Amino acid sequence: MRYAQHDVPTELAATDPALYRTLREGVIRFYLRGGGALNLAKLEALAPP
């Protein structure tokens, strides 16, 4: 959830390009499926620790 709010750290592209690409694709899919309309703070409160 934090990546959707704050985006994926760009430093990760240099240290682990595959992970960066995977996380970016996940964030893009999240927003394309309407995730931007969700209240991320409430979802984090519901998520298990």
C-alpha cells in the first residue's frame, strides 16, 4: 500500500531492476483497476500486522 501512495523508490532501479519493474507494474495495475479511489489509510488499518 505504501508504494501506491509514495511510489516505488527510484534507487531500487539501480540496485534491483527486476524488483523495481515488478513493483512499478503492480502500482500501475492498482491504479488502473480503480485503487486510487480507495482509502489507503483504512485499508492499512484493516490489514494484519
